[in-house]
Amino acid sequence: MLLEQMILLEDQIKRLEINIEHIYGKLNLHLTSIPGVGVLTAATIISEIGSIDRFSKDRGRQLLAFAGLDPKVIESGTFKGKSKMSKRGSPYLRTAIFIASGNARLYHPFFTQIYEKQIKRGKHHTVAVSHVANKMCQVIYANLRDNTPFRDTVN
């Protein structure tokens, strides 16, 4: 019975993924042109962001905060702690961007360069990937704002 349930769930997942790909195909967006962003990741990003017009033209800083990828400084009186990721925003969007960033840093020189720069500065792997995620967020914002495919020269 457990095996039958597993097979049923796998079939339902496959059908759902096909439906998601079909619906995403109708949207005429270029998110999948960004390295590391597949159709399911792009659909997750779009479903969490909604309309990019909700965010002002500040190079994606509001989107970065919405994803919970913005820095949060811990301070109290004279104590000044380390900056950490705020994690205040959408956990689904943050996860999708982190997955895309992890893949992009492995397979695309633009994102690999950002990652390697942080590693050379002595940063931990997770911190380096969060820098890639920050840039990925800016790229996603520009991509959705302009509705154009990814270019390596995005700042």
C-alpha cells in the first residue's frame, strides 16, 4: 500500500510540474534565461513576487528585503554585533533564490566570480552564496522590470 501511495504521489507531482510549465510558458517572461533558474524555480519566484511594479526603482533593494536577504545589524547600547541575514520576508522566495544562486555559481562565470571573490576574502561558503543571492535578486528585479533576457553586464 505504501508503494502504491508513493507511485500515486510521484504521478501527481509529475502532472503538477507539467501544469506549472504550461502556465509559466503562457506568461512570456525571461526568468529562465538567468543561469540557475529553471521553470519551476521561475514559477516559484513569480508566484511569490507577483507584480514587479510593487517594488520601487531602487535596483531591487525592496525585493531583496521582501525575500529576507537584506542585512540586519544586531546592536544594543554600545554592543555592536555582526550583520546577519534578516530572514523577515518570504521563505519560499528566499529558498528559490538561494537554490538558483547555488546552481548559478557552479555553472556560470558571472556568478562564479562573485562567489570566488568572497571566498578569497576569507568568507564562509554560505556567506559567499548569500552574496551571489544578493546579485541574483538584482538580476531578477532587472529581468522582470525590463522583461529582457539575462546579460552578464547587469550591475
